[in-house]
Amino acid sequence: MKFIHVSDLHLCSGFVSTSLSPEIADAHRAQLWKTFQDIIGLCRDESVDVLLVSGDLFESAYSRISDIKSISDIFASIPDTRIFISPGNHDCINNSSYYNIVQFPPNTHVFRKYEEVHIPELNCSVHGFGWDKNRFKEMPFAFGEIDSSRINILCLHCDIFTQSDYLPINRNDLAMVGFDYCALGHIHKAQQLGQNIFYSGSPEPLNFGEEGQHGFVRGTFDENKKASLTFSSANHREFVTLHIKIDAEMDMDFIKNEILKSCQETMSKDIFRIIFTGIAHPHISIENVMLELKDDFYSLDYYDRTVPDYDIKKIYQDNKDNIVGKFIYSLTQDATKDPIAYKALLSGLEALLYGQEDN
């Protein structure tokens, strides 16, 4: 028996936790669909018996009925694969759910309560639960007895790590039930939590908190119920955060070269965020550095957390009888205690000193 375990595709994602431009957001939304169709194609090409979708297949808040009809049509394209969906918090089956409106093909089963579906020809039972609301502070069901002569698979959207509002479940309790494989969703990083307990993670990353490789789990069971499991990469892009520490000796060309040296191999396809820290020469403009590099990257965002390299004591001594000195004097006491006041001091100095030079 062959199976694929996938979760957290988040089709139609709103990308509310990212700072993607509208154009990049649209392109990445399209990439989610492409990756989904790639996995479906793999099911077809490799005659996969069972596809497990453990929650957050799509985001209800940003989906249209035509999107869900497309999902249904895509599932119908692999009629020989049995598909099991355990809706989660983003695609829960509430009163307005598209799961209640769109008819899915005969090969697709959407769990609406905790239940077991037996597949006689595979000697396999798939157990699952569908969320009917987007929060569960405790387990809303109890696991029943399982028939150990069968292959027993659990498909579930849950939180095995913390006592959260997202259907918390105790790892030891889960291990004691006796499932041969637990296909879990909700955590977007792929990981193994026991001999047979897996989060497949999201096939494509959705934000900068999801760096690294993403994909799905492929598995087989032999006639003795022995599982063989592998993780397969699926993502076409990565979210990459680069930290650049500036010092006062660096000029703009040096900073640009440092960035290009770190990003050269994937800057044309991945989604980058650069965080600048350290002390920069007052004449260095991080914004201008980014403007010069922007066209070389597929997607580039940045945070400038540097501070200008001012000798504030010397500036005060040289200007204590004019407006610059009075400005420094008025903010110095607060600036030593409050980082916001310190940034205000630096910004004001830049305006007063270099604004005068520009004029």
C-alpha cells in the first residue's frame, strides 16, 4: 500500500503575516496551486493508494466557491487514489463552509466528526476528525478501540506540542492508541515525533517563520504492516532572512557586495528579507543600497536597525551655543534611558547637521 501525507497547503492564502508586495503575493499564491497539482500528479504517476490531507487545505476567509470547485476537479483527476481530508482551523466545517456547498468526487472523504473509514481491499482503516470551529481548547472526542489486524492510520489537525487552542493532544496518549501511522497537520515544519507520528509541514513556505525545505511524507506498508517512510521536498521557493551587521568603516559598495556574496545563488527565485544592525556612517543610506539591489532579486524586503556613528559629546562641545547644542541638551537625559528618545536624538541630529550641509 502506498500513501502520501500532506498538510497545510493554505490554498488561496491571504499572506496576512508577511510583507509581500501584491505582485509577489499573487505569484506565490499561484505557486501554492502549482505545488498542490504536482503532488496530485505524483499520486497519479506512482499509483498512490491513499492521499492524506491533514487540515488547512485552503483558507476559507480568502477562498471563492470556484476555488473549491477547482480543488474538487483536481481530486477527481486521480479516481484510483482514495483521498481523506481532516479539516482544520483555516478550513473548518462551520455553517458557511464550502465543504457543505461543493460536492467532492467519490474518491474523496471529508471527515466531519471522529470516525473510522475502512478500505477492505487495502486492509486499512483511516481514522480522522474534522473541525467544526476554529478553536478547540481540549480534545473533543476520545479514541476508540482499533482492530490491530488492519493498517490503522490517523489523519488529524492538532497541536501535539503545547496546551493551545488548536486541539491539544498528548503525545504519549496518542502513541498508546496503536496507530500504525499518525498523519498530523497544523505545524508547518516537517518533523517526526515518534516511530510513527509525523507532521508533514507545509509543502510551500508561507512566511519568514518557515525557512528551509518544505514538502510531504511518502510511505508504504508491506504485508506485515511494516512502514517505509521518506520526506520529499516540494517547495519551489524559500523564505530567507539574512542578517548583515554594519560598522562605520563600510561604504555602500562594500555593503552591496556583502549582500550579493550571501545571496548570489538563489536571489533570482527566493523571497529575501535583510535585517541590518550595527553602527553605520551617517552618510550611508541603507534605503539607497536596497534601491540599487532591488531589481537583482525576485523579492527583497529589509529592516534598517542600524544607528548612525555620531560622536555626540564632541558635536555638543562644538555646538553648545547654537540650536544643535540645545537640541542635544534637551534630549540627552531621556536618550540615555529610552531607546525611542535615543533614535529621536539621532534623527534630529541627522536633520540638523546634514540638512544644513545639503542646503
